[in-house]
Amino acid sequence: MSRSTFQEPPAIVNVILKQLGENLRIARRRRKDGLRVFAERVGVSVPTIRKMEAGDPRVSMAVYATAIWILGRGQMLPRIVDPAFDEVALAIELGRLK
């Protein structure tokens, strides 16, 4: 089995991850959670939380999702790609019906 190498995401994805990380850092701090306590709650190391808060794209989606859930916003995650709001797919489907 070969191990895949990390490919840097598009620049805009890095911008989005940096925003997400910064928002997570602010939410953690507003709740008065220190890095060590938050890392324990998420189930990762302090360096991983630091990387997440910096928007590091190598941090797994599971870490981001767990942090979001711990902050009480997990219910929002499935809505990000909810098919009911996928305007591109809807336009494609409507185009096929014509």
C-alpha cells in the first residue's frame, strides 16, 4: 500500500481554513478554555490545537468537526453541503428537464 503525499490546497481554501481557525481560537478563548483543556476535550495534543487554530490544512476534518461540536455548533456542519441548498446541482437538474 502506498502512502499518499500531502498536496497543498488551493489558495482560497487556505484563506478559509485560516478564518475558521481564527474563529475557533476566538470561540475557545471567549469560553475561557485554555489550550490544554481544549485539547483534552477534543482528544488531541496542544500542538494540534495550535495548528488547527492557525488553519493548517493537514489537521484532519475530524479535529475541526470535534472542536466545532464541543463549541456547540456541530448541528451546522451537515448544512454546509445540504443537497436542498445546492443551487448548482439544481440548475443542472433543471437543465436536463428542458
